[in-house]
Amino acid sequence: MRVVYYTRMLQSPSGGGTHARGLVDGLRQAGHEVCAVPEGSRGLSVAQEPGGIRVPEALKIAGREARARRRLSDSQGMIDSAVEFRPDVAIVRRTTYDLVADRVVHKIRVPIIAEVNAVVAKESHKWGERLSRREIEREREFIRGAARVSCVSAEVAEDVVALGVPYERIVVVENGVDATAFSPQTGPEQEISRWATAHDGVVGYCGSVGALHDVDALIESAEEILADRPGTGFAWIGLSSRQLAERATASLVQASYATGVADHEAVPHLLAVADVFWCAFHFGYGSPLKVYEYAAMGRPIVAAAYGMPARTVKSSGAGFVVPPGDRAGLVTDVRRLLDDEDMARRLGQRGREWVLAGHTWEHVARAMLEGL
């Protein structure tokens, strides 16, 4: 099958970009020809509000619409290339003010699979962004007009149904992972490996400080673990030393390794020093990449989560789930895994087998296109 794939995130260093590039790889591994359409290069950055100045919402919306028009102008050549590719189907992940996605849908006269990780009109307020009425309607029209809607979780699928899409046009397709890059055999990066040898067990986290992740819960739990097990080390992949120092005691900072922003290619080599992985979430509708990457590494997982993230950890068989905000539960389960190597090994092996059985990017690609 010939597949066009468009998302604004294709070249992004974010988790969304990792997902996009992984899906392109998975489509090719599944035997499809793929034309991946990146966006034009100008006007991609989000304008920042000047410090101390409150910008009226109408001006913010106007600015986003102007940047969307520039992106569309920059992307015309790539849109034309996608049309000339003569695809059988197009997978489109639309974001806010995404005129390029709208033009791809309009010009490529083939069935469209709408890839939906969240209904943005519902979730945008959590990111401090207010959408215009026109943009809310554009998102609704895009989702309702698709031949198939691929939702990342059952929660997102229910939001899509609320927009008027029948269940029979919806598939739930979770995230995936490159199980070759993220593997129990992945070797550690040299510098973090030297640091890890000085510790009696390492707990690893990969992610950012933001609205979706409860990093403070992990840091507070780490303080308690360190008080009971002074030799424990904590690897914070994605957090800067400054971010950690603003939240942690001096003793935890001393027992920690904070990488700052890391290229995704380096992440498995940084995670490789950990004996246990953990995570904590403020949201229940998403399919977090880190859980699949943790499981693929063959290490046990402890998560403070609900909804889709909690179900993912439970179905993997790779570890334990506690309610969001349950510091005592995080501490107890991490201690248990650090102290019981046999249990940790068994859970880690289960997680790895779960990934290989159905959660690589090729599995994701096949599930998205099944039956077309």
C-alpha cells in the first residue's frame, strides 16, 4: 500500500516527533511505501509572551493564524509531492491551526485516517491555549470527515464519539517502541555508567517537568527512599541540574544524575544504567511513550497513574501501579524491587515479552491500517 503520512511533529524532538518517526519506520517495516510530509521550515516556533505583559487572547489567536498561513505557504512543494506520490491512503495527525493538514486532506482524494492523541478543543485549556471558534470547528470537521479515526486510548475514543463519529469508524491503537534501540542488551553511555557504579541500585526516570507529569511526586518519594537506602542513585533523563536543584534537597541532588534535554537516540543508553524505572502522571487519556520504552528495556516499572497509563503498565505485567499522588505506594514498590532482584528480573522479562508480542512500531502500523 502507498501511504502518505503528515504531521507537524515529524521533525520535532518531542515525544510527538518520536511517535511520528517511529510510525513511519513501522509502516515501512510492514511493507508499505511511505511518503512522509514534513512541514515547511519557516515560522515553526511558538511565539513567547513577553515577560510581565499580558497579551489579549484575540491577538494570540491572530498570531497563531498568521503563523499557520506562513507554514502553509512554506509547505506547498511538499504537499504537491504528496499528491504526485499517488497514495492509496493518507494518515494525518492534525494539530491546532494546522492549515497544512487541511490542505493535504483537501488535495489528496483518498481515504483519510485521522490520528488523534487528544481532542485539542477539550484539552487545550490544560496547556494555557484558548482556541478560536473557527479552529474548534475545523478540528471537529477534520475528525468527523475521516474514513477512520485512530485513537490512542479508549478515553480519547469516547471524546471522538462525543463529536459524532460512530464507533465502527474508530480504532484504538496504542503507542509503540523501537525494540531494537530499547533493549536489555543496550549498552550504557560511558559517563552515566561511571556514575552508576558508585550506587547500590539506580532508579530511572525519563521525561520533562510539565503539566502532564508529576515529577514532584517522584522527587519527594526519592527523598524518602534515599533516607532509608543511602546508596541508591537516581537518574533523571530529561531534567536539568537546575530543575532538580529547585525541587530537591542537597542530599538527593548529590545522589542524582540529571542529563538535561537528551537526543532521543541517546535515551536508551542513558536508561540502561537503571535497575527500576518509575513515572507519575497527571493525565489518564494518553499512551505515554516512556512506559513502552521502559518495558522494552527489560526493567520493572512503578507508576503513579490512572486511566490509560495505568492500564498499560498493568497489561504489560512489568510492574506495579499506585494511585496518582500516592508517595507511600511509590516508595514501597520501588524499595521492594531494588531489594528483590529475582522479582525485578521476572517483571522486566514480562515487559520485554509484552513489547515484542504486540507493541513495536510495526505492530502499531499494522493495527492502524488493518482491514483497509
